[in-house]
Amino acid sequence: MIAARGLRYRYPSGAAALDGVDLHVARGERVAVLGPNGAGKTTLMLHLNGLLHGDGELRVCGEDPRAADLRARVGLVFQDPDDQLFMPTVREDVAFGPLNLGATPEQALARADAALAAVRMGGAEERAPHQLSLGQRRRVAIAGVLAMAPELLVFDEPSASLDPRTRRELLELLDGMALTMLVVTHDLPFAAQLCDRAVVLSGGRVVADGACLEVLEDARLLAAHDLELPAGFDPRALVERAGQLAA
Amino acid sequence: MSAAALHAVGVAGDPASPVHRLDPRAKLLGLTGVTVVAVSAPARAWPVFAAAAAVLAATAVAARIPARVLALRGAVVLPLLVLLVLTVPLREDDAVVAAAAAKALVGTTAAVLLGATTTFPDVLHALERLRVPPAATAVAALMYRYLFVVAGEARRMRLSLQARGYAPRSALQAGAIGRVAVALFLRSHDRGERVQLAMRARGHSGALPRLRTLALGRADAAFLCAVAAALLPLRVALAVAA
């Protein structure tokens, strides 16, 4: 699904944002991308949708990132939903992507309503984004990319600024989606609950890549890259509890 | 305008009224027509002003919009009227001042009625279908969407100033307000760049695509005919007499 090798990117100021990223993600995987501020996480995310173009090799969904249809296949959910929801009503915003892909108004309407139902926001179609709570706006932003029927979903800090209940509801929502996901986050418990695999990006390079729990249990690795689990949080206990619930 | 004041505007009255259910193009054309007829009339065209007022009153009653809502929202024109009363008498007679005030009131009330019976997205949609340049409607749509976001940011910044004891007692202490304005501008500029990235991520390539299609019906035609019948004969008669 994602194949990056030696991916490099410098901002116009000359600062290196990506300094040789190697990353392979298979279809169906859920991968957390962890790392300190300024590690290049968001820059990497923008490469996956062809919004930035760096040097090195990158194939997304088997295609070159400059492919015209890549934006339909990779759904980016931005950190601040106010950046993403810009149309006057929720329905018009969710239909924006399908209409850009050439859907007729009737098709776009059907896809928008189905996507809103999938994120449990049915009934908010005619509301304006500023009338919704942050959690609701984030759900609508997710509906906006789901309506484009993507193969890969990329989230930038999906749990940022959410209250505990809204965060849990979002986690349940994402957990129920059978899509390949890349989750850029500082929220390590969120990553542990959602993702099987974690990649640590630091200084524009992948410095760790492995099973999410193993990465999160490596206290020295986390400390070296300004990552920290909440006090008292035990990733293993989380998995054991999930296993008991499943049994 | 504060965020709270922004939230106080919007559709009022009975959303199921015949006026609310009209096609937004019919309301836009009809109410703009009332304004144009009144504004273009000569100073002593009191029958035209009275007819325009009657059309607006009938529309407000049919839409079940409380007089209080009309008065509160229409009050925005009061500073202009005061300015008019203070300045124009230096050169003109009282009739001209009264006519100018009547025109201003008709135009403002028509705009208030449009806003109270039509959502802003529907007004934008109507403008697009009436062939207003897409760039203008896109700018208006983005401005409407982000006005609330920027107003919210401004409110939080003002509270932050107050929380740290900022209470200017002289103009010399007002510099912080200027720095807040600069910070707000820079934040808005950054947000603009992020919004553009998010739009491109969903395949945006220039125009804002629209979902709904509007359909003019018999009620819309009847509304436009009624407005024209109430105003145009008087206006034409005045023009002929002149």
C-alpha cells in the first residue's frame, strides 16, 4: 500500500523535514506514526496524497504520488477539522470530494449521506460546521474522506483536544473500519488501542519500526525521542483486557 | 461583531411558511427588486415608498417574522440615518432627507427579510444560479464559513488579555489590541494555507462544486408577479409623469 525508500524533503527554508524515510505498509495494516514535534510526521502524510513531492522512491496504492486519481484513493484527515470543513453546510462539505471526482449531484448526495451515517452523523446534513462540537466536526471530516471511498486512510492527530468520551467513541469508530490506516499521533494509548504496528519518526528518519506494544514498552527508545506514556499506563494490561473481552 | 452576535443572525420566523419555502432565487430577485424600485424613485415618490413598505410588511407577515426581530436586525441602519440627518440638511430640504431615510429603511428591511427567510448557503446557491461570477460566491462562502472561526479566535484572545489583567485606561495602552489584530491576521493566513491543502487533498482544482439544484415553481412565479404588480405600475406612472 505504501512503499517509501530514501524519501527526502526539504522546506524552501532549507530545513530537512524528511531525511531518508524507509517505510512499507501492507494492505489492511494499521500503523501508528509516532514521534516528537518537528519529526516530519505531517510532512510524510502530505507526501502520501501527492500534496508534497520529495526526492527518493515513493509508491502509494501501487502508483506514483503524481497520479491523477491518487487523491481518491488516499483520504487525509487533517488535525484541525476547521481546516477541512469549509463548505457552508455539512452535506455540501462531505459531497465536495465525490463531486470533484466527477460524481453527479445525485451520486454525491447518496455517498455523502452514506458516509455521514457511517460516522453516526446522520441528521446533521443541513447544519453548518460551526454549529457542531469538535468531536462532531472531526467525525464529519472523516465522513468527507470516506465519501471518496479511499483505500488508505491517513489521520493527523485524530484524538487531539477530544474529551475522554469523544475520544473513546472515535476510537470505536475507527476500530470498526476495515481500511488500511496510518495514524499520526502523540497519543500513545490511542495508538496502542488502535494499531498493531508502530513506527517512530525522529529527525526525518524512521528510527524504530515494530509491533506497537513492543515499541511502547521500550522506555529508552521513547525517552530518546521525547515520547512518554501516561503515568501508570501499561500497554500489556490493555491487550490482556481486550483479550478477556473478546473471550 | 462578536461570535454571539454572529450566531444571532440567520433564519427566523416560521421555517415552513410560504415565503421560507420559496426558491431562493425568487426571494433574491423579488426583494432586490423592491429595493431597486424604491431607491430609483425620485425624492417625493411617497406612493412608491408606501407600496414598497406594504410589500415588505406583507412578506414579513406571511413569513411570520416577529416585528422585534425585524427591528433588532434593521437597527444596523440607524447610525447611517443619524449621519444622514446630521449632514444632508446643510444642502437639501427636509423632503430629500425623509426620502433618503425611507429608501435606506426599505433596502435594509428587504435585506433583513431575505436573511430571515433564506439560509446563507441558499443565498449563495441562488447567486451562483443567477450567474454571479463563481470566484465572488466562493469568496463569500469561505468568508461565511471562517467568519465564525476567526470571531471565536478573537474572543479567546480577548479573554486571554483580560485574564492577564489587561484593562486599557488610555489610548497609549491600546497597543496590545494592535498586536492581537496582527496575530489574528497571521493565524488566519496560516489557516488559509492549511484549508487550501485540505481542499487539494480532496481533489479541488478550482471551482466549488455544488450539490443541490434549485427549481422555480408556480409559487415563485406568483411571488414575483405580486411584487411586480404592486410596485411597477406606480413606478412607471411616476416616470411617465416626470
